[in-house]
Amino acid sequence: MDLMRPLLSFALVAGLAAGAATAVTPAAAQEGRVLATVGGVPITSFDIPQRQRLLQLREHRTVTHQQALEDLINDRIKFAEARRFRVEASEAQVNAAYAQVAQRSGIDPRGFDQVLRAQGIEPRVYKGKLRADLSWSNIVGARFGRTIFVTDTQLADAIARRRSGTEKPMEYNFRSIVLLAPANAPPAVLQRRLAEANALRARFNSCATDLDQVSRIPDAAVRDQVRRTSSDISPEFRRVLDQTPAGKLTPPSRSQQGFEMIAICSKSEMRADDTTARNQVREEMTTTEMQRIARDYLARLRRVAVIEYRNGGQ
């Protein structure tokens, strides 16, 4: 079962973790003070802000020093367990996942390197996060994947509940629009760019007819259109898309690049007899159960892990 879906969501760039979760290299270990060790593997004062930045970018929430530290500890434990069973992710897997993230963002891996660095995140430590999550997916899938089975009756009941509720399977087509503004731009520049973004949003009514307006705005860009089902995106990002009518723009979101908006080109409910919809619901049910198993598994591993906090690490 793919546990990578949250990491690979479009929210990373749309407005879509750092810290090397593999065994730390000597060079990385020297980057700052050691704040904690997990089985002797250090977590440093360099790792913490890197993890904070990426979690904040990916999850759109404030992440504290302690939350970032605990997330890094979890990744050290996950990777160690995968290594113990010799199912840690290969370099090829990590590079392929990294390229997939870049592709979902409408850019190539080199361009994605630049996006990360603009956010203050080193690509090499982001790849470390990918390696930890892929390795964890490998070990959880290998040990528990065959224990989960969704029957046709369970699937039909789940689809019926969703169609009678608010969480209906959906398909979205959208494009990201960015009005560039450096992070260190003067307040007056930021205010002007925000006003331009709000003005564009007010007059925007269709991807088919209004995208050419963006070309008339200095230092603005439109990314390629992407198609996603509701299972491909995070719950937070889905709420933003659901709250925005088709043909309109989401509210401007400040990022390191400037002000970003999502143009909702179309969205539609997937039919109950649609094979894609059935597969989506089945996958979501399997993923939910796998996530529960993975949480319990990690909790057991944490209870026996040798975790040492030091130098103000807790």
C-alpha cells in the first residue's frame, strides 16, 4: 500500500520533509549541535529548521521546534526498522519519487531543486525524507499489506455513505498561478502584488478565456494544467478546491516565490458505477487501515527505541 501519497500531494508547491532520515553522513553530522540521538544516530540543530520549513510548506500549519524534532525521531526509527529487514529504499527509488514530486509540480527535478532552495530547504535532506517514507512504506507493506482486504459489500456501503454525505469522490482540473515577489521585497511591493492578485481573482471567470490576463501582469507565471482525484490530494487542499467555484481562483497564498492562486478549470463528482471511483474508494479504505496499522507499529517501535535528548533537544 502506498504510504507516500501525503508527501507527494500537489500542496507542496500549491502553497504541496526535510532532514536526512538515512544514516547521517559525517559532513551532515557536523552541521550544528547534536540535539538528540536515535540508536546513536544524531539529529542536529541544522536538521530541525529544515524539517520545520518543509512541514510548514507541505501541511500549511505552524510547526514547532519540538514537533519537528519528534518527526525526525520517527523517521530515524522508521528507516532503522526498514534497514533491519533489508527493505530500505534504493537510490533509484528515491530519485524516481523526487522526479514524481517535481512532475506533479509542473517542473523538472533541477527546477524543483530551485523551488526547495527558495524555501530554505536543501534538496539532499528532502531526499532523505523521501528515503525514510519509502523505506517505511516498504516495511509496512511487506509485513502487513496482505492482511487487509476490502470486500465488495464493504465497498458498496462506503460508496453509499459518501454519496449521501459531503465527502463524495471528486475529480479536479486546475492550474497554479504565481505572481512573483521576493521574500525580502519591501512592504510596498508586497502590497502592490497582493492587490494585483486580488484584482485578477475578482475578474477571473474561466481557464478557457481568462488565462491570457496573467501574461499581461509583470513577473507572473501559469503552470501546466493538472488532473487530480480527491484521493490524490491532502484533505486541507481538497477543502480549498471544494470552496472555490469552477472557473474561479482560490484566495492568494503568500509563499517564498510570491502570491499563489489555483485556477479551478473544472471539477466534477465521480459516478458510483465509475471504475475509477470504486478503485479510489477501495484505495482510501485500504490506506486508512494501513495508516492505523502503521501508527500502532511506530508506537511499539518508539517504546523500545534508544532515544537520547541533549543540549536543549527537549
